[in-house]
Amino acid sequence: MFCYQCEQTAGGTGCTRFGVCGKSPEVAALQDLLLYAVKGLSYVVVEGRRHGVVDTSFNRFTAEATFSTLTNVNFDKERFPPLIKKAVEYREALKKKIKEAGGPEGYDNRAAGFVPAGTIDEMVKQGAEVGVLSDPDRDPDVHSLQQTLIYGLKGVAAYADHAAILGQEDQKVYDFIYDGFVASMKPNATVDEMVGVVLKCGEINLRAMELLDAANTGHYGHPVPTSVPLGAKKGKAIVVSGHDLHDLELLLKQTEGKGINVYTHGEMLPTHGYPELKKYSHFYGHYGTAWQNQVREFKEFPGAILMTTNCIQKPAESYQDNIFTTGLVGYDGVQHIRDKDFTPVIEKALEMPGFSKDTDKGSVMVGFGHNAVMNVAGAVIDAVKDGKIRHFFIV
Ligand code: SF4
């Protein structure tokens, strides 16, 4: 395997035997193969546009499949073959439509013609042939920019997927995902050309973030300054990690009146500032610290754990039975909630002891979104002018 897509990468250069994140060589190969299938689909999508054929029905799929290959999202190898096959199914159906519209019979691109093998083991072998280092002759600067682009596209896909879950989409974002994947395969691209595409990816990512902001604030209100307890409240407990606000909302609804307090972990912390989430009285506080400390902290957690989006690390044996995944998240041997019926999580929390007493570990403030900040902009500017504020810290 070779993967250098994140800051955890081994020795700062690349994971070659096993991912520092816990990604096995098999999962790495299947993720590479899924990306290859998405690239092939993208190639056909872009060709389709030239013939006036546009099919938006698999946009969500493309975003989800791309997001699935991000760091700490899905480590369950069983979940990849269906996605790989689906990408090829969409691609072939689209080719048929393009042909009917007067388009080409064949495509001068290997990814656009790739046929998935019949078993996982064979797919792993196919994936090993299409990874990051599969084309050693490529100009290293161009190659580096193309990989940077791919990682940017994964980020765009993640935001686009979260926004789409809450009903916010923009075809421009999906169009760029397809264009970007095609650019990432271009054999004779120049450095200048690729710098341009990478910068465009940043621009599109801002649009995706805008969509996500509209989705989150539209559904849950603008965050307001809120004090979040860092201790515990006596009683049964569930901790939620990741950053899928919709999953958190569904869990809060399903746990209402059940005597369970809901805590956040890691990147879920800011959710306490949203009015439509903080209104739940059993949405209590924040447990632990950052996502990468989860193994140590989850071992001590006396309730059920729900992982959303991209934070999961290899669970310790001591909490393997208490942890659940949902959405695109997956880990071999961890129970996955497919249909957003969180009953198994709730039952597990009720079985477990919960916190035996109240503990006070202080609190932290959240809720300083752009709305809250701009509402006090005048006062802040005056305070700067008066010398009462001398430093700004960005977190
Ligand atoms: S995603 Fe995992 S395997 Fe890839 S560089 Fe990061 S830690 Fe290594």
C-alpha cells in the first residue's frame, strides 16, 4: 500500500505497511479502486456533457463514494465492493445514453473501461494496480498537484454530502467534482494548468462550505454563545462523535424522555451552540477532548458511543461492544446503524451503568459563528481602537 493523504502519515512521507489511522492494505487498495471507478464515471460524465447528456441522479452517490475514501471514515472492507460495482453500473448506463445521443462507442481512458473483479481478494489486487504510485513516469510536480487535487475533491465531497443531507445542493459543485477527477488523470497536464485546477478546487470548496453553512443554520439556527459543561451528569449516557448534525438531531429526538444524557466528543463540540439542538434538555455537555484521544477516553465512558462522519479509530476491545457507526462510517466488527433507527444504541446505553455521580470539570464556550461575531463587530472595533483588545486568536 501507499497512502499519504493525511497529516498522520507515517514518518511524514507515506503509510506503506499499514495506515497510522488503522487502514489495512486491503482497505487501502479497495479505496484506491473505488476512486478509480469514480474517475472512470467522471470521465464518461464529462464526455456526456459534450453530447448534451446530463444525468444528475448519481451526484449524491459520487459525493458519498468519494467521501468514503477520506481518512478515518470507513475501514470496513465489505462496504467497498458494492460501491465500486455501483459506480461502474452508473458509468455503463450513462455510456448507453451517450451512445444513443450520437456519442462515441468507446472511450480512450482505462478507468472508463475498467471491469471490477468478482471477489474482494481479486478487487484488492486490482486496487493495488491503480494506487498513487501506479504511474512512476508521471512528472512528480504534476503528480503531486493531481494528488493535492484529489484530496481537495474528497474535502469538497464531504461538505457537499453533509449539505445535501440537509437539502442544500448546487450542480456547480458536482460538476467540478467530475471535472476535477478528469483533470487528476490527465497524462500531459502542465504544472500551471494543475495549479489553476487546484485553486479552482479551493473556490468550489468555499461554495460547498457556503451550502453547508446554509444547511446547518437553516435547520438549526445561527449558533449563539453557549457554555458547555465538560463534566458529567449522573445517569445513563451516549456520546456522539464526528460532525453530522442530522444524526445528532435524530439521536436527540429518539432519546427524548428515556433518561439518557447525550454528550459530544471531538469535533461535535460546536453543535452545542445551535438553538435547535441545544433546546433538548438531555443534550448535556462535552465528554473528553479531541478525536485522536478517543481510544483512551472511550475506555472510560460508561455508556454507548455513536460515530458519525470521519473520526473513528480502531476501537479498543473494552468498548468494542458499546460503539456503533452510522452513515458512511464503518469498522470491521462494529455494529452499523443503516436506517437511522438508533434503538440498538439506546438499548446499549440503558444496559450500561452510566455516570454514578455528577462531576464538575468546568466548561468551555462555543457558538461564535459568523452571525454572532458580526452582531458585535462594532463593539469589537471600538474595543480595538480603545486598546482594550490587543490580540486575536484564531482556533
Ligand atoms: S489516511 Fe491513513 S493510511 Fe493514509 S496517510 Fe493518513 S494515516 Fe496513513
